[in-house]
Amino acid sequence: MLLKTETYKQQSNLAQFCRDGKEVAILNAKPERLSHYRRLIFNVVKDALETTYPISFKYIESQTWDEIVYNFFSLHKCNDPQVWRMPFEFFEFCKSEKYADKYKLPFLNDLLYFEWLEVEIYMMEDLEYPEFENSKNLLPEKIAVNPEHKIIKLEYPVHLKNPIDAVNIKGDYFLLIYREKESGRVQFVNLSVLYTFLIENIVMAEKTLEEIFSDILYIFGINDLEMLQTESFKFLDDLKTRGFILGVLNN
Amino acid sequence: MDVKAGIGFRKDFAEEFLSGSVLKPGFVELAPENWMNIGGFWKKKLNQLAEIYPITSHGLSLSIGSPEELDMNFLKKVKSFLKEYNVEIYSEHLSFSKCDNAHLYDLLPIPFREDSIKHVAQRIKQVQDFLGRQIAIENVSYYTPVAAEIDEATFISKIVEEADCQLLLDVNNVYVNAFNHNYDAKEFINNLPLERVAYIHMAGHTKVAPDLIIDTHGEAIIDPVYELFEWTLEKIKPVPVLLERDFNIPEMDELQNELNSLEVIMSNKWKASNVIENRNI
């Protein structure tokens, strides 16, 4: 490295001051002006986090939120050069530091993840859509779906209720999140366990719909195939209308 | 690239760019960090934008002044972005925004020192080799010197010469720094390698204390900055000029008026025919 250790040290001191705000000696610098760097940088970080996590910001007491944000930026080394991706590191930091327990915010991990995924899926690179065609009879076919999606499991239904109420009904909640092709809007679909199984198997595209129904009968102990199919088709029709189900895969 | 006045593309008023009803920039500038590796709604908007306007790119996160190694993975993505959008001018700040492997998402001043010159020049060369093009390096505003041992103009000049890169001359930054650090703006500009200026930035700023201006890009350009701009243009060859406006966005006709004002000056000072006034298009 062509940089002398002393020069590096000065840069490192300035950077560390911007991250934690703790006074540090920097050669020839005007201390009263250094504070502007800390303020400007910390505002960028705060703004990015408040924009990405508006629900968390709203429901977490401001003193606690500020402390979490301060800890994050002072202790964590932000790795991503794209500032809009930085909030994902915030989510991972909070999870690894077990802040849900420490700050008695049981919903924290679920809520941050849920809010982050909306941004991630909204911004994600375009994925190639499968070749598909419309068919009236889906049963013997493999189903084509919008590839720009994610299925997640949450402990608290933060997608259905405000986080304060959601912590009272801990359970297994499944959620389909996808991006509409034309509008680019992100949509959320609450899934039952059965429909999660159905959608996950459709996405894998290893089995026809008929084979998936057969698996469901066996795994979920259902006897009434007709009812299963009737209800499932209503659900799948709705997903087709909403742009998640595309049609049947071309062989 | 034609010698025109352009403006930074902002999501806040993206539709104004696309409709072209009031705002008619000659080109648009955007930060590749905010636009690369994305899809969906904003990718479509970006593609529409690229069909209408030439694009220049002004980076934020390369951190050319960082002590650590360059992020080649990031640079690879930048290269691909520049190619995809046929970007002729790629510029970056003469500053650092990452240290000890932690991004800071803002621009910090590099110590004005001889070892920094060698270090930064080598990194610029490495970037240019990788991208297969010259890049333009911008003089940044700063609020306090950090461990400086030489003057700013010498620091910038030596880096630009040693790296054999272009200079993005930010006239507002010169004004801001001259005010904040009590030096003569014209003398400063005279001491720069003006033959290397490939691009100019103009912007407004905010005075936060009697002795301190912050480079906010949140106000209209003030007259003394216009005057400095006018004076500067006599000394350099015609280059594209960018209006930076990132906050406190006014009505579009106000922005267009600023673009018009810049182009009138460009046209008057650079009587060469290659100044194209957008308001006449």
C-alpha cells in the first residue's frame, strides 16, 4: 500500500467518528466542523432505515429505535455499496444481536424481514418468465408461476395486524410475496399451511397439479378430493387473476 | 457527447423527465449505485429515460480515496451498467466513503498528502484500466481539512496528472470551499489542470453558520456561483454542464429556468456552435 500508516490512521479515525460520534483526535481538523460529517452521514443511515422500515419505526419507541440504529451503525461494518440495500444488513444485525429478546420486541425479526422483503422484491432484478400457455384443464399439467416471488414463514402475523397485537397470536404464518409484471407493485397473499404446500410444489414444477393433489390427500389426511379440488381451483383462479399463476408450463 | 446542460435524475420527479412537458434537459446524470442490478418498476423507468436522454454517471460508492483495496466486484457491476446504458462520462468523487471495510454512504475528505496522491492516483489508474476508459474525478466540498500537509489545488492537480484522468470541475464546490476555508476561488481554479476538465457541476448550497456553507444541492444556484461559472468557462473548452438538485425540489419551470440560465452562459462564453440550447429544441 502506498498510503502511510499515519495517513491511514487519520482516515480511519474520521470514519470511526462518523460511525459512533465519539470524539477522536484528527490532525489539523476543526472539531466543531467534524460534527457536520457525523450528522450528515448518520442522517443518511437513519433516513434509509426509516424509509425501508416505516412500520417498525412507527411501533418501536423512538428511544429504543434510536439506540438500535446507533448500535447498528457504530458496531456493524456496512458492507453493501448500494445504500438501498443497507437496511438488509440492519435486519441481519438485529437478528444476530438478538434484539428481539434484548429490547423485548418479539415481533422485531418478523417485522423487519417482512418490510425488507417488500423492498427487495420491488427492486429485484427482472427474472426470466417461463414459457407457458393457457389451458382449461390444469390437472394433468405442471403450472407456470411468476418467478419474481418469495414464500416466507413468520411467527407473528405482522402482515395482517399491527405488531403490538400480532405478538398475542404466535403461530405459523405463511406468506406469498410477488411482484406484478406490468405494474411492478408488490403483492402479499396470506397462505394456509395447505396452500403453502400446494404453492411450494407448484413452484418446484416437478409434479402435475393432479399429483400434487394426490400428495395433499395423503399428507393432510383429507378424504374429499372433490372439495379439495374445488376450493383449490378457486384459490388458483384468484392467483391467476392477480398475476401470480400464469398458465401451464410448455413442455 | 454534445455540449449541453443536463440535470440529475431523481425518482422524486421522474415523470417530469419522461413527459418532457416542462423539463427539457440535454442529458441526465444518475448514480450507478442507485440504478444497477435492479428490475421492476424503476428498471422500466430507467429504460424509458435512456431512450429519451443521453446518460452520464456520477458514482457515490467507489470510494477512490479508501485505504483498502478497490471493490472489484462492485466495479464489475458499474462497468456492465455503463455499457448497458451507453454512458460516455463516468465520474467519481475525490473523497472516501468507505474505511476499514465499512461503507459510510457519504463523502469524506482525503488527507491532502503526498502519499495519498500516490495511493489515489494508483487506484484511479486501476479503475481506468479495468473500465477501459478515462474517468473524471470531482473536486469535492469539505468542511474541515483532515491531516492536510499540502494545499488542495496541488493535491487535486497532482492526482489528476499522475493518474492521467479527467477532471470534473464542480464550480459550486470551489465556491463553497473558498468560503469555508478562506481562499480565493479564482486563484484556486487557475491552479487546476483546466485542460483536463471534461464535465462541470453546478448546484446550490446552504449557509448554516456565518463561516460555514454546506453543499446541500437543496437550493437554487446563487449569483456569485453563476459569476464564477461564467469566469471559468472562458478558461476551458466546451464540456457538458450538470445542474445538481437533490432536495427541496422546486416547480419544474424553476429548474428549467436554471438550465436555461446555464445554457445562455455556455452559449455566450463558448461561442462555438457545439453548444445546443435545449430550450430551442
